[in-house]
Amino acid sequence: MFISRRDFVVSTSLAAALGLNAPLAISPAFAQKTPDPVKGFVNYKVGDAEVTALYDGIWEKPHDPAFIANASVDDVKAAMVKAGLPPDFVSIPFTVTVVRNGGKTILCDSGTGGQVQPTAGKMMTQMKAAGIDPGKIDTILISHFHPDHIFGLMEKEANRPVFPNAEIVVSDVEYKFWTDPAVIDRLPEARKGLARRIQSVFPNWKNIKQVSGEPEVAPGIRFVSAPGHTPGHRAFHLASGAGQLMISNDTAYVPALVAANPGWHGQYDQDAATAEASRRKLLDRVIADKIMICGYHFPFPGAGTISRDGAGYALSLIKT
Ligand SMILES: [Zn+2]
């Protein structure tokens, strides 16, 4: 999901207008309404693999008629209510998955790094609380290059690597799309800055590995092609013993909206028709194979099962 920094700008200019000395303070208008989970990390097993969900925070996205091209704000509000969520905003939590399998510790995407929304950036605190040493992450799998998935790799402003010793694995399609100098001219204005940051940072790092197709990228984990949200978007499939988990990333980003209504076309899906096809294919596979699923923007802890529900799909979260 692509997040704008507009909220920061509004907050900062409001503070300046009021003559406040702390422009980065969060104004009451941006105070978080959703309580954080009492415990911000949850462990569960998939076969012999130990999986940990780390809560990074939430974006309570104001409603915007442009968010879903083929649904109204009232439709979106009704879908949130149907899923048991508040109607006043779109709840977009950020949950990072860690897999410990085959002697390796694997981070799936990197959190927001506190650089996307003022109400997110808690992943490192939760990682330490869960007893996972950030210095001992072996591999970081990246689903796609939107800010909420990669800014946790880079220190704010300095852009130094947060995980210099980990191998970072990404689809070659995704890497080439964002690092092509010509892409900046083709991108909408709101995304040009993201491409510039990627181009100024990633080509200088030696620990990024590009992979083609759907190879095994860590013990028991394969990339699954799920394009549309971005050109090289990937899900990650974990298999261990009799257990399987589809780490779906942004394939069905807010399930209350696009799993329940798989034909809804969201503005953050770069190619909405391809994203819809990937979503249906992935969710159908998860149902047919009777396996678990988790998602980066699913309600915390973000893991559960999917079933058919009318013309769409319904998510049942694991009990914690
Ligand atoms: Zn996202």
C-alpha cells in the first residue's frame, strides 16, 4: 500500500500556524482512535517453523472517494462495519512477520521505520520484546517497494542500512521497475519521491539479491508471483512439515474491503485488473489447499483462514 506523507505536512503547518515550537508533535486531529494490542507480538507455529507477528502500528486513513474506483465512500463504510471495524476511517494496520525455520531468522518486509505515519514505527520495539535480535536477522524478504514495506530498511534521512548484515531478497521485476531512471517521469507526482529515494539508496547496497520467478528464497519459503499491486509484487509461501502459511503481503491488503469485494479496484493497486486476478488466484489457492494466510494490513495479529462468502471471501483470524 502506498502512503502519502500529507498528514505530516498538515500537522506541521498547523503547528506552525499556531506558533507552536514542536512542529513534529502529533496534533489531536491525528490522535490514534484504535487502541494498540495489549501485547504487540504474537507467536504461532506452522509445522516446525516458529512464526511471530510484530505490530508496527496503524494508519487510520481518512475516507477519500478516490480510494476505491468502483465503490462509494458509503460502500466502504458499510464494508468496514460488516467486518466489525469502525466506519469513520479505513483501518490499515501494519504487521510484520518473522519466520524462524531451518536455523534461519527471516523478516518478511521491514515495517514503516517510523517514516510513514506518526501512528506507526513500533516494529523494532516489538521485535526486541519478542526476544528476536535485529542483528541476527539472516534474510529479509521484500514483497514490493512501497514505503510501508521498505522504509524500515533505511534510517530516516541518513538512509543508512538498519540491517547491514542481512541478505535482502526482492523480485528482479520489482527492483528493475523502481531503479529504472526513466520510471520517475512515468510515475504520478506522489510516487516520484519514493523512486528517487530508492534510486539513491539501493544501488549502493551490496546485500540486495534480485531473484526471478518463484524460487525458494529461505528455508521452506518460496516467492509466489502476485503482480498488480506493483509490477513485481510477491507473496511468500511457507511450508514446514504438515503446516503451510501464505504470507500474502498486499495481495488482499485490507480484507474487509478487497477480500469481501475482490472486484473492487483500489487506487494503490498500480494495475488494478492484474491485482484483482492475482488476488482471486491466491485466495482460491489458500482455500483449495486448506492452509493459513496472513497479510501485512490484516487486523492484528494478521493470521487466519479464508473461506468463500457470497461473491467474495471472508477472513477468520486466529484466536490469541
Ligand atoms: Zn502495504
